[in-house]
Amino acid sequence: MNVLDSELVVASLRKEGYELTDNTGDADTILFNTCSVRQHAEDKIYSALGRLKHAKRENPKKIIGVLGCMAQKDQRLIFERAPYVDLIVGPGQLHQVPQLIADIAEGAGRQLEVSLGRKEGTRATVERSHESFDPLRDATMRPTPYQAYVRIQIGCDKFCTYCIVPSVRGPEQSRPPVEIVAEAKQLADEGCKEIVLLGQTVNSYCYREGDRKTRLSDLLHQLHEIEGIKRIKFVTNYPKDMTVDLLETVRDLPKCSEYLHVPVQSGSNRVLEQMKRGYTVEDYREMMERIRKWLPDGSVTSDFIVGFCGETEEEFQLTCDLVREQRFKNSFIFKYSERPGTKGAENYPDDVPDDVKRRRNNELLAIQNEISEEDNQAFLGRGVEVLVEGLSKAAVKKNETDSEQVQLTGRTMCDRIVVFDGNRRQIGEILPLTVYDANVHTLFGSVVTQHVGPELFSLPVSS
């Protein structure tokens, strides 16, 4: 979501004549788009702001801004800790950034624009204060011009006790389907082939207009009709809303990726209850059975928090057992980070020592990596289709940016990364590959070849 927010801010600033620079010394304005999910992310922002103190002293006209979730959470505290900051803007007011910068440049002084708190008005009033529209897009901010994020939902009403998102992103709101479809059509006209639908709990999407209700499954049917869009993914999912109608839709629509990211967070029912996740381990298992019934070839990834308040060694081992049992494609594993303003911080002591959190994180990661590598080995000799995203990390590191023949990277429909040798004309194409090697995180392939007469030729994949 932050990547998309940055794209929208850059687009609105380009419209006003601004250009991006990679040199902070040359910049008239420096903006930090922030995250508040973990303390480490906030610490990095304050460190980065500290490094700009001297630059601001040398050039008082340089405008420094803090945007996003940390701006919404900390508000004036940022001015206190970094008094040389000029601009603080929450995620619901990002469309105001160009005008606020102009006001500061004209001498209006510091600017602060944030949304109302959850208890500072009626739900409708608070929702309106969190509205953020999606204006012009800026393809240069995306990893590739062939892939784009599309926001279908903002905010969250789940109120997990460890999570700050409901406070900083506001109440859950689903965008009108007509706006989403129009945005996807625009992206398709610009050459985008894959869209990733975004929501804090994306499968909870439900837009009501009069007596008509549009669920995520209905929206997927509408998006599937757009010519030019070849792939549709959606993240992040909530276990209790993984309904049969949604799974049937993913199964039946060829453009829908059979890749589902569904965080479980813990293998202990006591911990899940304390996290206020709204389901049990047994509920999650039933959901996984449902997924495998409707999408037997699909892939599922998950999130885990280790070291949550009061987590015992036995409860952590239940999490390890769940990972071994469900064999996720991969998992994102985090040490619990207490967030001021959450119910977890108010009600439960952060009593698991950091060295224990670190050990549990590494242990669970090792289990997941072993599973990922074993499952990737099963792809040896198999054919896959990938959307070619661009140069591989190795090619970029070797500075092979000018070579025509280069190592490329792409993703399968089930979101597996595949690296292969090709040429830069293939970037943006969907190619058939055969997998010949694999490790924990990556498959290695070669472009599929076919016999033409007695000789073996590579298939032409682009002109």
C-alpha cells in the first residue's frame, strides 16, 4: 500500500512540474512515506530525518515532509522530535501534498493534515476524513510498467490487539467497483498486464449501493473482462472471509492467480484469542481444506508473529507444528513489536525477551525454508509460465544493464520467482519456461524450445 501511495503522490507532484531526483542535496523537497507496523520502521525514519538536519540549516528553503501512517500516528510529536520538518500528512490526505508544499514555499509555515481519530466523530465523519482518492498514476514508481497495484479497500475494522492499522488507516471502506474497473482499464491501456488488488483484508471487500451488493468474487468477474489484463492477484486475505464463492471464482476465471496470502499469525488458540484474530487454529485448518478442495494446485503463503505477549515455548512449538503441517509456499515471520495505542500495548506486557524472540524467529524461518526448498524441488523438469518483470538482482548487481542478452526474472501465476537467461525484448512478455534448478526462494529455468524439422530452435517470443 505504501508503494502505491508513493506512486500517487509522485504523479500528483509531476503534474505540478516536479521531477524525481536521487540526490537529496539537489532536492527542493524531500518526502518520507512511512510505516508504523513495527518500531524498527519508525526508528529508521527518525534516523533519516536526523541526517537532514545539517542540510536544512544550510538551505532553510528545502522542504522536508513526513507522510503516511507514522504521520497519522505521531502527528505533532514529529515536529517536536525533528523541528526542521515542515510537513506532516496522513495517508488519507496525500492528495493535498502538492498544495501544502506550495503553501509552505509561499511562507505559510508548517503544515499538518491528518484524519480524525476513530472516536473523534461519527463513523461517517471519520470515514470521510480518511478518504484518499487514486488520481494520476506514475509508472516510473513501479517495479515494472507491466504490473500495478490497485486499491480496492482502505482501513480495517478487525482491531487485532497487536496492530496499529485501524487507528492510522481508519474504518474499513470498500471503493466503488465502477472506479476500480475504470482504473484497471486505464492501466491496461497503458500496457499493464498484471494487477494486484490491495486491501488490509482484501477478501472482506463488499460495496453496497442501494439493494445491490458487490463482493470480491463479483469484482473479479468484472475485472476479468478487461482486455489487456492477463493476471489478477489480491492481497492480504482474512481467514474467516475465505468463502466458497470466492474460491470458485478464482478456480473458474483463468486470469485469477491461484495464489492466496492468508496470515495465521500463531498456532496457539490462546495466543490467537489474545491477539483478537477472530478464529481458532481449527477454523484455519478448515479454511485450508477448503482452499485445497477448490484450488488443488494453488499456493498459500502466511504471516507469523513470534514472541507475542506471554507466548510460551510450548505455544511457539504449536506454531512450528502448524507450519510443518500446512507447508506454506513461504511465510513472512516477524518478532512482536509493541505498538503504543494498540490494545496489546495497553493490556498485555511485552514479556518475551528479545533474544528469545530472535531465536524463535530464526527457528521458524529455518523450518519454512526447508519446506520451501523441498517444494521447489518438485518443479524440476516442469513447465511454468512467467510474466517477465525485468533484470534479475544478479544482473543488476553485475551492472549488465546495457547488455541485450541478460539474466531476467519473472513470476509464475502462483507467485513463484523464476530466473532465466534471455534478452531484454522479452521483458513484459508472458513466456513458457522449463525449470532445471531450484533453491529456497527461486526457480531457475530456460525458455521452452520446440522441434522444427530435425533442428531444435528457441521459440520466438517477441518481435
